[in-house]
Amino acid sequence: MDITWNHYYNVVYKISSVTGAWPYMKPGARIFRLTILTITMLTIFIPQIAYQSTCKKDIYCTFEASTSYLLTFAASLKVYTFQFNISTSKIPRSTKIMKSYAENSRRFSMIVLLNGDIYVYVYVSCTVRTRFHVALNQSRPVIPPYPGYYFVDVREYFLPIFCHSLVAWDILMIGIMAHDCMYVTYVEHVCSLFAVTGHRFERLFYNDRNQLTEVVDRNDMYYKRISFIVHTHRKSLKFAELLEDTFTIPFAIQILIVTMGMSITLLQISQENGPILEKIRYALYVIGQLIHLFLFSLEGQKLIDHSLQTREKIYNSSWYKASVRSQKLIMMVMIKCLRPSFLSAGKIYIFSLESFTTILQTSMSYFTVLASFQ
């Protein structure tokens, strides 16, 4: 990674390198780190499935187990999304105007790191506090760090199970954070490409002194500039389409998991009669999913806005002063900008702030349906 971009991408680089998601890693290092991450996920997933088998016909136990292994499945989906598209997800370096957008991705990465660390710490701390309460009251069952069955007595082997859960979930959380940071980095990069295109159209007929000049295109100078800008805009559209093709199927599965998970967890909160710490754990799950979905929707909204703003910046420019030959190229960009670029889940759910409220309403509807069967 170049020194120039080290300040902006160092956080993303460090997180994604741990999980093998960084696109410029050597294949051997990527495979090794992905193998370690896969083994870690299996050590969590197997106890979760085993715990599901112990539920039998207990509907509450089934709900509790499902929210756990659905989260693990979503994490594995995030990790492998970039592995299957590693050759096409490399970001080209560009001009200085993109540094502000790179700073946005860096800021988001710091927020994700802080949020993930706090989430794991508080979630596990609830288990430790509950364990202390159980030690004072032997009649109460021991609550494991997460819904999982280790084929041993949880009360006797609580410390080894707790240590494994803490380390494994930390590693799993790193995989989730790496995916989210890379996703935001790509979206911010596409937005920066659209911003560069719009800025160049706005300043097309301005000189170095920020003065509007007379258009005398004798040597096709402005035509060449416009051709270059059109080429940049085409690259922006292709990169946006690449992101859409890469994420649409994984996002569709993740949306289903989020909707089901939040609905079931809300039902657990409403029906939970145990200690208050258990309700806090369920509430943390819902809050984490809401923050996660909101940030994804916010980035999707930014992509839509930036793709449409390119057209507005062309309208506000002095495009009418260009030659007829140059205006034809500008018209091509205007036509392309009539349809916004977006990110979707299965070509159905478009990530935007408006769609975010739709998911909330859907989750509440499913929660109401599940609660009606009680």
C-alpha cells in the first residue's frame, strides 16, 4: 500500500488482512488466514447445531438457537463474499479529491471497531454476571455464553467454554467488521468517482484562476477533456455495477436473516421471564442489527444521491458553450444519469433510508404474527 494512502486505508487494511479479505494479499497468506477463520467458525457452529438438536419440540429453545446460528451463518457469508470476488474488487488509485471520501471510510472503520468491541464485551459480561448470580443460587441453571451445546457439563467446564467463546466470537466479529469496512470503502470510492466527474463538468470551462473562459475549441481541447470525463463516468458506472453484482445475492440472504432474527429476538424479549441480563443480551442483538442495517442503508442512499448529483452538476455547468460535437458526449452522460446507481438485495430490496423503515415495519409485522400464536 502506497504511503500516500496509508493514512486513509490503514485501518481497513489491518482489519481485512486478518481475515484474508484485502484484495492485494498474496494467495498463500489469504488461504491460511481464511482457513483459521473457517475453523474458528466451525467451533462455534457445531455447538450451535448441537444445541438446536437438544431443543426437540421446545419452541422457545428453537427460537433461541436459531438467532445464534443465523448470526454465525451471516458472518460466514460476509467472509466468503469477498473471497469469490477477490480478483475484481481491487480499487484503482485516483486523484486528491477522493481523499475526503477515503477519510469517510476510515472514520467508519473506527466506528465499526469500537462498536464491535463494545458489543462483544457487554454481551460476554452479561454471561459472567449471570454466572456469579447462579453461583449464589445453585437451583438456577447456568446460562452459557451463547446458545451452544459442548457435550459436557456447562457448570463444571464453564471457564474453558467461556474462554473459547470469548476468543472465537472476537475472531468472528473481526470477520464481520472486515466485510463491513471493505463494503463502505468500495461505496465511498464509487461516490468519489461520481463526485470527481461532476466537479470536472462544473469546472470544464474555468482556468487556473477560477475564471470562466471563452470557449474556443480550435484543437479539440475541450472535446478531449469531455471525452476523458465521459470515460471516468463510464468507469464509475461499471464499478457500481460490479458492486451490485457482487453483493446482491449475499445481501438478499442477509436481509432475510436480519428480518427473521429481529422478529424472533423481539418475541424472546417480550416472553422472557428470566434475569434482566438475558433481556439485555437480546436487546443488544436487536440494536446491533439495527445499527448494522442503518449504516448499510445510509451508504446505499449516498450512492443513489451521488449518481443523480452528476446530472445536476452538468445542468449547472456551462455545457451550452461547448461545440455541438462535445454536447453530444455530454448528452450521453445525462441520459446515463437518468437511472441512478444503487445497491440491492436480490434485485428487490434497494438499500436506502426509505427502505430501512420498510425492513423495520416488516420485522414488527412478523413479530406480531409470532406473538399471536402464543
